[in-house]
Amino acid sequence: MTALWTSDEVNKALSPIAVTAPFAAEGVTFDSRAVGKGDLFFALSGETTDGHGFVADALARGAAAAIVSRDVAGARGTLIRVPDTMKALVDLGRAGRRRSKARIASITGSVGKTSTKDALREMLSAQASTSASVASYNNHVGVPISLARLPREARYGVFEIGMNHPGEIEPLARQVEAHVGVITNVGAVHIGHMGSEEAIADEKGCLFAGMAEGAVAVLNRDNRHYERLAGHARRFGVSRVVGFGRSEVAEARLLACDLQDSGSDVVALIDGRRIEYRLGAAGEHWALNSVAALAVVGALGADVVKASVTLAGVKASPGRGARRMLKFGAGAIELLDESYNANPVSVRAMLAVLARTEPKAGGRRMLVLGDMRELGEGADAYHASLAGAVTASGAAQVFLCGPHMQALWHQLAPTQRGVHRPDSASLAGEVAAALRAGDVVAVKGSLGSKMKIVVDAIVAASDGEAGH
């Protein structure tokens, strides 16, 4: 098996100041704790840590070589000296992209980008060798390291690109040079840094910078920023724009979505072809993302029908919509775990799922929400605006935490109010104590709201996992 990187290839890509010995690398990492035998370790300098302090440990763990910008005392192994280790990582990522013959997809969006990326990875991997960003490796470090990990024999590559501030997407998009770019949607996420949804759309539209010749853009036809995004695609020279959504003019159209305990039964129209499939995650937002993913599959030249069959195995992950049945008292409760992140778009999507999830006999719909972060000066208004969707969800009791959720609390009917607490730690026990057999409980909040504490308290109060 050919190495991921030979020392000659690395030297050509990085033009190092000095190399102490030849090597062959099987992987690339910047985390010394995750170093495997044969990895290439990049000693990156961050705001709080400096990777040079972990070089000796990385080499001791079996790293093939370490990329450094200065001498490292006590390091026993191959060192590659460069002026700037971050620039070196970007250079290696660019080299990985240049040598690859893979068809490449790039993904961004206010919500749904990670789940869409994961669905694409599953669908394409079933058809040919596929490489994809791990976890949420979507920033200035995650994108180049994902490109540097792209195997030379891969047929497909799937790369997620994220942003928090203006100017972050375009340089990453130019590194990826995708054949197909998909924007799942645009909403009020990171609006505190961006100022407006229009500014967010303009930043997301930079996904189409530097795309390969004959590139295709896949855009949400139901999103109010569709025309703005399509304009950006044309500005960057994209050859074709494909719309997805419920819209009658969408080339990839969601026709029906029937929620089941174990997922969703979906009917879609992809380029004029009717396709019926089972999706292993429940919710119309999941179904819409699956339609977007199928549109990408088609644009990449893979088999759309084969890909749709694979979607039955796509499951929501913990914190991102996973559903768990837990033994509770004489029966069970169903936990909808969306504790990893939250914004106005994704909270409304989760509330729609809650509305369509039936409690068991004697049970109720119970809702737990933590603050949505990075919403800027309008944060209280965004929180208060959820009241209608909360009521429509059929939640019998609503438990809230965080200073901004107080704005929603005041909009709720007294009969809906459970409790409001300053943080998740003070709320968790009260939520667990309020539950009874038959309940469906949904938990969501931004990562900084630490809603996993509530999830853990609910699980601890149960008698373990129960079957569906």
C-alpha cells in the first residue's frame, strides 16, 4: 500500500529549511493525543497552547515526523523545519488537492452542514473510495488537514466549510476547489458577528470561489436568500445551479416526509425521477438535507438510486437529533437529544419534530431549551420569537435556562411554564424530576449552554435503554 505522503512529496510541498531524515507518513494530525504510528504531526501554535511542547510526545507515540518552526529539545525522531507551521499545513493540503483525481463536494450552511456531510460520506462510500472531513473539521485548521488526509486513490471527497466571522469561507473554498458546492440554508446563526442575514448569505456565497471547471451549485430553493446565493454562484463562474426543497421549481424536490419511530419515509423528485426511500433520522429538516445530498450525488456523477438506499443507515448522532428510548417507572420515555447546538432555524426544526412525535399513553410533550448564542443585540428578540413555534409543538411544559431564554419565558402561557433557571446545572435535576412514563422530552441549546448536563441527568434518572 502506498504511503499517504513520502518525505520527497512533503519536501516538494513545503520547501522546508531542514529535514533530519527520510520518512513515509500514513496520516496527518495536529493533536498529539491522537497521534498514531506513522502520522505526520504539525506543531501548530494557538492562542493558549503551542504544539512544539508536544513534539517529543508525538514522536514517542510513533509519529513518522514532526513539522516544526524551531528547535525542540529532547525530540527523538524526524523533524521538518519550516518558517510557519500553519502555512505549511495549508501548503500540504493544497498539494493533496492538486494530486487528487477525486470528484469533490464542499458544504456550508447555517444549519445541517455536518449531517449533510455525514450523509454524503455514507452514500458515496458505498459506491467508491471516499474521504470526508471528520467531526466538524471545517475551519482554517480543519479544512487543510482534511485535504492533507485525502488519499491519492480516493474517488470522492466531501469537505465541510464553516464560518464565524466575515472573510473566513473564501480562502478555505479556494483550497478545496470543489466540483459541487452545496449551501444547506442561511439563517440567523453567528449574526452577532455578521450583523445581518444578508451579510451571512454573502459570506456563505463565497463557497463558490475557486471551484473547478464545470462546477455545480446546490442551493435551498425554499430559503429567502436563494436568488442572492445564486447570484454569487454566477459571479464566481459556476456552470449550473440546482435548487432543492419543497418548491415546485426545485430540481431536487421533497414531495413527502412521513415520520416514523425509527426515521422518516421520504418521497423525492431528483432531476425528474421519483425516488422513495427510508431515512434513518426523523424530521423534515433531515429529509430536506437528504434531498440536497442526493442532488450533490447526482452532480458528482454517482448513482442516485443506490445512494438513496444507503440513507436508511444514516442516523442522527448524540447531541444532533439522536432519539433514545429510556426505561422510566412502569414504562418508558423518549429523549430527543439536540444538545450540541442551537439557533433560531434549528430550534424551529426541532419543534416541528416534537410536534409530530406522539407521546405514549399518559405521556406529554416536554421541552427543554437553553440559550442560543452569538445572536448579537437582537438576542432577546430572537428568543422571544420562538413562542409561537413552542406553542405549536404541543409542549405541555417548557423548561428554560440562560439569561436570554427569559425573554421566551415571558411570552409563554402560565400553563406552559415549567421553570426558568440561570444555567443548565441548576435546571437539570428539576427536569428529570418532572418526567413520567410516556413522556417525550426534547433538549436543545447552544454548546455553550451545556445542555448535555440536562441530557445526562435524564439518562441518570432512567432505568437504562429500552427498545422501541
